[in-house]
Amino acid sequence: MKGVSEEIDLKQSFKAYDIRGVVGENLNAEAIEAIGAAFVDVLSLSGKDVLVGGDMRPSSGEFAQAFARGATYRGANIIMLGLISTDELYFASGKLNAAGVVFTASHNPAQYNGIKMSKAGARPISSATGLFDIRDLAQQYLDEGLPVSGDVPQGSISERDVLADYAAYLRELVDLSSMRQLKIVVDAGNGMGGLTTPAVLGDTVLPGLPLEIVPLYFELDGTFPNHPANPLEPENLKDLQAAVLEHGADLGLAFDGDADRCFVIDERGLPLSPSAITALVAVREIARVQAAGEQSPVIIHNLITSKAVPEFVTKSGGTPVMTRVGHSFIKAEMATQGAVFGGEHSAHYYFRDFYNADTGMLAAMHVLAALGEQQLPLSELGAEYEPYAATGEINSEVEDKAGATARVVAHFEGQPVDVLTMDGTTISASDGSWWFNLRPSNTEPFLRFNGEGRTAEIIEPIRDAVLAIVRETNVAN
């Protein structure tokens, strides 16, 4: 490869935790080849195995091949995993103790693609742990060409299918074989959940479970012909909600494009919040490890999950630990604390038994097990874990994010509140009746608001007042 793609500026696609960009504009095969070579060189992977897989996006196959070319040129032995979900990569990286990449842009629109990377053992790679070093060396290779061949022996390429092993491992962690019969609707959004759901919950790879699965959009299609594969947006849940009601299902599951996140709908067609799922799974995981003799197991949650999460953890005999938003922070804290489980408001769920990595499928299996081992409907089972009223995340487009936050802080000065600046600014009532967080986006001109109160009547006026201050346009100098 020669320096033929100088127009590609990798700073546009390398983010804090992964790589994402518009195909042909921010990323092309030449850039991916350079990234593959830099990945091997920065992480000293010459002579070692490197796992490569991709999702169903039209460019993922081409990009996987380009990455393999660059990586083998620098001496890595590539194991091609084929079509995989992101959590399949984490499984393979942990099981095989090998670094790897998956080509995906998660929930982003069809014109995007990107890369999620992992060190051996499913350890995360972020801007603080080598991602930007890979970017800078890849840019050098892209502009100047790869080093002259001969300083390292050419690596090899082989293939391996990990789907069956992945499915079997998840079933070992959560046994669904003896629960009551459930009918579930699963919306894969034409993403990788269309491959992993039949393997893990169906009978395409392993014996069937007491589950009747009604599939929605299981066809792998990276153009997303039915709706965007982003269940965080309520509009994208409408088909699932309608299908749950139409089929009289016990619950619905919605996966994002790379199937590492899962959202849950109850039998009434209403969503169960990720905070409620975090609390439910935490209680189950605490009980499991306590039965094995573990004392005060640690549960990680980010600072904008419901305060019900640490309350349920404490009540169950666990130790809650709060961290910043973002998977690299969660995974680092999981490893440092030896935490058994971690959850985020964005429906990322992390498990110690899954190499401290996130997997929406395993969280979904916990929900199925909790529902299937008793007779209550999910709406009643889940209500216990959602005692408070949450606003959800509300974005405001603000150029001066620091100034807007300062105005909000000034508004609450002299009032009985506590202020935390761990990740953005969190202001909470001293009597515990409400809290909210303002957190600036790192990549967009957005200030993100999340709030919660004992009741909607308590938090809604706070929400409206804060948003009015944030969105002021004519502020006196």
C-alpha cells in the first residue's frame, strides 16, 4: 500500500472509545489496511493471534479483509470470525485470550461503519490505553505507506466460527431450561440479533428452550430497511410494542445493530428502563455469588442510573460503586473492584463471568429467568425495580455548555442541595427527593439532561426550570 489516501483524516473517525465514520468519506479500505498494520505494531502483536469479525453492514466484509491484509503484513496471525455481534468478539477475545476487532457502527445509520477493538482477554482499548496511538501510526502509514516488508515475517489467515461456543457459554451462565413456557417477541432491527437470538434462545444451534419466539426483522441487512437499529429512540420500539400486544406475548426484546445492547418491553407494550434491568440483574447476581460464599459483592453503576440501583444493591447485601458514564470506565472499575456486574442507563450490561465485558443477550436471559421462575407478569415484576419517576435523557443544543451549566448551578445556590462534579454536574436535593445531571457531549454541541424524583410531580418542574435556563439565548453579559 502506498500513500494514496491522504484525503482521509483519521481524527474524524477515531472517537474516545471506538472508531466510527461515513464509508468512503472518513473510512475506506486503504485506511482500514493501515489501521490493521498499526493495531499490530502498537500492541506488539506480531507472531500472535488477532481475531477479526464484522456485522452485516455492506462494507464490513471488505473492511475485515483489508484489516487482515494490514495486520498479516505486520506479522499477526489472523483468525477470521465471519459475521459476529460485538459481544461475540468479547467472548472470543476472552475465551481465546487474543486481541481482536469487530467491524460495526452499532446503531448508526447505514452509511456508517467503524471498529470496536479489544486487547487480549476482552480488555477495552480507549483513547487513554492506545487507541489514539493506533490512530496516529495508522495515519502515518496511510500517508507514507507501510514499512518495507522484511522486518517481520508475514502472518497467516485462518477461519473459526464461535457462534455455537458463544451460545453454549451463555446458557451455562443462565439456565433457562426449567422455567415456565414464555412467548417473546424479538426485534433484531435487521442487525446481528437476527443471528445470535436463534442460536442462544432458539434451536438452530442448541436444543430448544421453553420459549416461543416471534421474530421481527431477523434478516441481516445493513441498510436497515424497516427502522434504524437504535432502540434507545422510542420511535424505533413501536413495531415491537405493537407485536407484543398483537401476539399476547409475555415480553419483547429489542437489540441494537451490533446486538450488544438489549431493551425490554413488558406484556403491556411498555418499556422497562435499563435502570430497572440493572437492579433486577444485580439482585440475581448478588444472590448467586452469595450462595457460593462471596461476601458483599460489588455492583457497578454509572452516575445517571436510577438511585434505586444502589438502594437495591445495598438491600441485597451488595456494595454499590458509582462511576462515570462510558464502557471504558465501567470495565476498568469492574476489573479493579472485582465487581460481579455493572449496568448503565444506556442498556449496556457488564458481567464478571463474561470477561468484564458487556452483553445485552446475557442481561435478557436474566430477565427471562426472573420472569419464568414465577407467575407474575413482567409489568408487576418490573414495577418493584422502578419506584421513582425518571425524565429520560433530554438533549439541548448549546454552544457554550460550560456557561449553561454555570447558570444552572448559580440558580440553585443557597438552596438545600448537594453538587457533584464527577461526570458533568449532578445537583441533588438534600432530602433525597430529586436529582438531575447535566453532562456535556464530547463529540456534539449537546448538553445532556437526566433527572429523577420521588414522583413525576416533583421532578417535572425541576426539569422544566433547568431546561429553560440551559436554553436561554439572550443572557445578559
